[in-house]
Amino acid sequence: MKAVLNAYGRALLSQLHGKMLLLSVVPFLLSLLLWGLVLYLGWQPLLDYLQGLFVDYELFRYSSSWLTTLGLAAVKTFIVPLAAILAIVPLMILTALVFIGVAAMPFIVRHVGGRHYPKLEMKNGGSVLGSVGVALRGFALFALVWLLALPLYAFPPAALALQVCLWGWLTSRVMAYDALADYASEEELKALRRERRWPLMAIGVVSGAAGAIPGVVWLVGTAAAIAFFPFLAALSLWLYVLIFIFTGLWFQYYCLEALAQHRALAAAAQP
């Protein structure tokens, strides 16, 4: 774990670098523009669609009984917009992750690699399409588990623990690939993601705890979250972008150091 902590300290210092702070602007504006347009055009149609589903399948009756049993009877008055928010939040996470991967990770790779690993050979074992594919496949499982576990939001601690675990798995899967894509060969990329599985997961879980902060914003006050949804959505997007940039730096430092050690051991083992 020494390597994980060392990479954390180096990432924290880099996060405060002026270039890294400016780097958060582009993914945030892209996410804000996309979701501003989506919510402007699709928020009311989504509410109408969910209202129809609740009426057609008598979900109001089932949800009302369930929430009353849990002592959350007040929530049933705005269950439809709450369901819409819980359906949208995972998509916001995905877009922030993709925009970071496309718009920010190349700069993070150059910043870390150029400043601290100038002699490390770039073998380009990954690609942009590969990164998007890893993100989409990971998100498919992420979204499935998220939807199946929506009842846990009646118990905020359980919902928070689930978010941390999901974030840990998703970020370790996506960020490790992006961090190694330019420098590692295809074989090295596969080997390092397999050999360093648990340290990578540890970084992901800690980042997941930070990534759950926007979810806590929604859970703290449901009525307030619905009333101020556009503003809280913008705040959440900004937090996601900042957290992803720091996470990208953390993974970048750890993965390039691991790659350098991997190559040194491979060279030493050659006759």
C-alpha cells in the first residue's frame, strides 16, 4: 500500500497545479451543456412517462404502502420526480466519466508522464475506442446494479455503501485502462490490471467514497433536491469532474510507477 499512498500524495500536489484546475473547466462545460439541453427538452416528457407508468401499473399504491411501512410516507407525494432523478444520476456519472476520459486524460497522461516519467517508452497498447468500450461495458453493469438496488435508498447508509462499492469497481476498471493506454503494450496492460487488481480497487474504493458525495447531496433533503434540481445537478456535475480529475491523477501516478517496475523486473529476468 506504500505505492498507493505515495501516488495519492503526488496526485494531491498535482491537483493544485494551475493547469489541472483549468483542466476541469472543459469537461464541466461539456457536461453542463449536454445535461442542460437534455433536461430542457426531456425533463417534463420523462415525468409524464413515469407518471403514466405509475398509473398504469398501480405503482402509486405499491410504493405508498411500502414507503408508509418504512416510515417515509411524506416521500410518496413526490415519488415520480424522485424516481426520475435516481434514473438520471447514473447517466450524469457516465457522461462526466466519458468527458474526463476524452477531454482530460490525454492532458493528465502528458502532465504526469512528461514531468515524472520522461524515459518511459510509450507502446500505445490502448485506444480511445477501447477506453469508451471499457467505460460503456462497465457502466452497463453499474446501471443494472444501481437500478436493482434502488430500494436501498430508503436506508441512506446502505445506499451510500452501495455507491462507494460501485464507484470503486467502475473507476478502477475505467481509469486503470486510461492511465496505461498510451504507455503500456496490450500485454502489459492486461498483466498490470490483473496483477495490481487489489491496489487498483483500493484506489477506486477511496475515490468511490468521494464520488458518493454528490449522491449524499440528493439524499440529504429529497424535497429540496427536487425543488432545486437544476442547481444541484450543476453542482453534482462540477463535483464529479473534480473528483474524476483527481482520481485520474492518482491512477496515472500509480500505474506508471507500476509499469516502470514491471519493465525493470522483466529486463532483470532476461538472460
